[in-house]
Amino acid sequence: MTPRVSVIVPVYNAMPHLQECLASILGQSLRNLEVICVDDGSTDDSLSFLQEQARQDRRVTVLEQPHSSAGAARNRGLALARGKYLSFLDADDLFAGTMLETAYDRAEAMSVEVVCFGADRYVQVEDRFESTPWTLKLEQFPRADVFSSEDIRPNVFRATLGWTWDKLFLRDYIRREGLEFQDIRIHNDMFFVYSAVLSAQRIAIIDKVLVHQRVRPFGSLSTSAVKATALDCVADALESTRNRLVAKGQDQVFGRDFRNYALSLFLYHLDSLEGPAREELYRRIQGDWIRRFGLDTVDEFYFYRPDEYERLQDMRFLPYERYLRCERLQAESARQAAVARANRVNASRLKTQLSRANTELARAKKDAQTSRADASAVRSSRAYLLGRLLLGPARLVRRAASARRRR
């Protein structure tokens, strides 16, 4: 029987989280699936664990390869996949229990090529889930059950991210488009994902969190240490994506979106690095990448974000040392503005609290005045005066008796 979904998992030294990851796949409510785990030359116990899982569950297939990249590992799995749809998961992340069934049902009901859905983050050190609405920007998608990539506005590259694991792909569509992953260290899924999304004529979204990305303090492929040694991967992934846009005649439609995305990605990585690696990236952006991706041939109105355009101008014309100085001055200016705003907020808050206190004080005074007026009214009443007259002799007797006891 043909599997409904093939789940492809690249694995490299993932033993600390591999069992939990695989359990989240094999425990899916959709039972008719195949899981293709590709060990990318692990040096821990990942391979032996996977082989044991394959002996216990016939849905699991294990492939081995010398250490290369997650992209190369996904391509091995892609070549073997038999499912009608393709799903991808990193070996430390988790599927929600109904993820595959929910995505599969939507894909079948709408006859789509790509399904995009929500994701969040699992912050491991704090054992909590963190919302990430920016991974699926609903406001950029049309209000329709099915739509094409051209209907996504204003920027298809920002509506959904270049990740595979928050999407389901029709396998025949991927093979018809001839798509594979790049064999590079980081961003090896950018070309595959955006190429699939940009060429799709039938896309659907699910406004529900169906996958959890694990955030770890170290060991992830997105850490600064890895980025510092893989700077060229950024430009390689972008260039392949841009070249396909041009080859498919899509540059007129998506060229502006792409260049804005390229600039945002440069700035993201620049802000993620420190020290010599950051300076090296700055010099590559300034010396080659700005020109290579045509960011110096368009005016400020071409860019969606004025702040990013201003930083682009700084990178074009300022030496790195002056750029750093401007950056520090801007940060200090922003800090002072934040302090000023906080002071205004605090002053406004204190004014509000003082107003409330004055209101309470006025209310208390009014209550006291009312109480005094009530007491005065009681003391002047006939009943009160008659009571004092009747009780007067008794009070005199009690006072005399008290005086005798004191003597």
C-alpha cells in the first residue's frame, strides 16, 4: 500500500532528542506513513538507535551516508520516498499529534501542491512553548481556501519562512519541478522551499500550530559559531533562488520581494554575529553581495522598510569601523529615547495614581462628613434624648459604685 505521507528526517549526532522526535512521528494519528531517516555520518549512538527502531516498526527506513549536510541527507530520502505527500522534520524537533492527518486532509480536500501551517518554539532550558506568529504571517495570505503564490502580498518571502518542516508538499509536484536541496551547511532548504512555493498554483494554509521547533542553548545549526564558518552559504542559497526566478520568468513578479528578502537576510546574519566573523560578513556584503543582488541599482522607494534601506546605505559607503560607531550612536540614541518614553509613562502612571488617591481621599472625607452628620442627627433626635433621660440615674449609680471601689 502506498504511504499517504513520507516523512524525511536528516540525522546527525541527534541522540539526546532523537527518541522524542521519532516518537512524535510514529505516534501520529495518521498511521499510513513511511519514515525515512538518513544518518549523516553520526559519531554518537544515533545510527544504532535508528536501526533498532526500524526493526521494531516496519514504517521506518534507515539510510547511511558519510557526513555531508542536512540538504544532502534530505535528497537521499527524497529519492526513495513513495508517499503521495512529503514532510520533513529535523531530528530535534517535534510534530503535534495530529499534524500529518490535519495537513493531509487539507491537501486532499483542496487538491493543493503545498500546505503551510503554524509553528512555535519549544524553549528547552525553560521547558515551555513560545509563540512565533512571524513564521506564518496570516495577514499576507488571501482570504481564500486555495490560492497561488502570486496572490500572496506584499512579500511572499516574508509570509512564510524558508523552512521545510512547517509545510507539506505534493511529491509529484516536487518531482515535476525537479527540486532538490542544496548540499551546503546552512540555508540548504531555502532554494527548495521558495522554489516550491513560488511555482505553486494551488496553496492552502492551516491557521494552527502543528510543529514545535526546539530551541537549544548550543549545538544547533543556527548558532553563531556555525554561521561564522558558513558565510558563503547565505549568498549561495540566495543566488540559486534568484537564478531560478529568472529562469522561470518570475523575476518581474517576485524580483522586488526577493531583493527585499536578501537585504533582510544580510542584516539578520550581521546582527547575529560578533567579532571578526561579523566584520568579515560586512566586508563581503559591502564588497560583493550588494552589487551581486542588484541592491545598488534601485532607489529607496523600492524597499519595503525604510530602516533597512538606511542600513543598506551605511553598508554601501561606510568603512566597518565607522559603521560600528554609527551603530553604537544609534543604539545609545534609541536607549535614551526608551528611557524618556519610560519616564513619560512613569510620570503619567504616577499622575493617574495620584488622581486616584485624591479621589479616594475625597470619597473618604465625604463618608466621614456623612457619618458625622448622621451621628449629629441621632444625638438631636427625641429618641436619643429620651434614652439619655431614662438611663441617666443608672449611669449615676454606676459611677458612684466605681468611685467607692477605687477608694
